[in-house]
Amino acid sequence: MASRKLERTSSVILNKAAQRGGDALFGLSADFPRLIEVDLERVQPNPDQPRRHFDEEALRELAASIERHGLKQPILVQEIGDGDYRLIAGERRWRACGLIGRRTIFAIVSDGDPDELALIENIQRVDLDALEMARAFARLIERHDYTHEALGHVIGRSQAEVTRTLSLLRLPAGILDEFEMRYRSVPKSILTEIAAVEDADTQQRLWDLIKEGGTVKALREAKRAHAPRGDRPGPLPPPLPVFRLVTAAQRIARDFAQVDVRDLRDHRSRLTDAEWTELRRLHHLLDQLLA
């Protein structure tokens, strides 16, 4: 069992602050946080944690940093009785300490709604992707019957921002699945542009454009150029040639970002005449565009 000396010390400070109107020991206020050292096994993960994805490599790097430099920020917990605590924020830190075999961890004991606290902590640390945030917003609205305006007030966001974020949940399931599995780096601005389109087929075609390397500008241009006419949505034609060329160039640059140019040159002799012709044609197109 971890030592509770730190917890007792924190309680003494808190009590003194309360007795003196919140001004004990260097002006500490009555809401001075209660800091404890708790056994890792007494901390239970929050089943409603907004963050759903934990990168294993990043987790190992965090564990190595904690092992070398120590834990710089305590986790946030709530008491649930019998000496156990529910984790509110800091699951990556909690997991990392377990990876390096630590038996205890520093924690701040907090009161308040655990869902709100977990969401706010993650927002402040910019830890959530767009879909994780949208689902966390929806869960708070369902549990507390918040309006978009009320939720924005709770988490420090505008009503418009809350509404835009929640609109992502209207995207087709296929797009949401692909985002979670492979494309979590796609910015929220792009997702909200696609979510603003009513037709599911059009949303899918715009999403396919983004997967090929399209930018927000290319996406908006495609929406303007190919907006459906009348009440019935029309098919979405391919994007303008210049955007197709630019997105193709972006994809090539991304795929070969880590390739040494000398390695490419060493294998030039393996190219066929037809491949040389295609490369020269691409070179000519880029020269014409940049001229």
C-alpha cells in the first residue's frame, strides 16, 4: 500500500486554508487541490473516457520519458469508495507508469461531473481527434439534456463550434470507420465541410477526393463547381484538372518524403523507355503549371 503521507499533508494544508478564509501558507486558497500518491491497481479507468485511441509507440516514448525524468503532471481522479479511485484524466500517464513497472502514481482528487472534467482536460491538452470530441459532446448532451449553447458554456466553446462538431456524427458510417482506422490526421475543418453536404453519395465522393490528397481549397472548389441542381442531387463530376494534378503531386511528395534522392538516381537504369516518357510528360506538365 502506497504511503498516504502526501495525502495527509495536503489535507492539513486544505483544512488550514479553510479555517483562515482561504489564506493559509503563502496565500493558498480554500480550493487548493488535494494531491495523493495512490497505487496504480487502485485506479480504475474511466469507461466513458473521450479519448479512444492510444498510439503504442507514443505511449512507449512517454513511458521512457517518465522513467528518465519523472512524472511532471499528476493524473486526475475521483474517489469511488473503499480506497479506490476512478481515472478522470491522464490515462496515457497512468498506462505509461504501468509499462515501466511503477506501483504508485501521483494524483489530484477532484469533484464534479467526471465526463465534463475528462472532456475539458482533453480539450485543454488538444488530445482528442474530431470524432472523439463529437462523441463526447453527444454523450454529455444525452446525459444532462444540455442545449448546444449550455454545453458550449460548460466547456468554453461557442454554440456554433459545438454544433459544427456534432455535425460530424451525421457522416456515413463508412467514412467514420475509415477516419478512425487510417485517416485520423484529416482536420476537422475538412470533415465539417463534407458533413455540411446532405447527399450521402456526394459525401462519399468528396471523402474519396480527400483520401487522394485533396486540400480544403480543392474540396470547396469541387463543392462549388459541382453543386447539385434542383431538388434531386446530381452526380459529382471529377475535380478540375489543376486540382487533380496538385493533389497527385502532394500524394507523391508525401509518399517519398523519407526517400533519399540518391537512392532514386541509383535505380534510373532500371526504367523502361515508356516510363521515361511518362516522367518527361509529368515534368513538362509541372513546368507549364509553374511557368
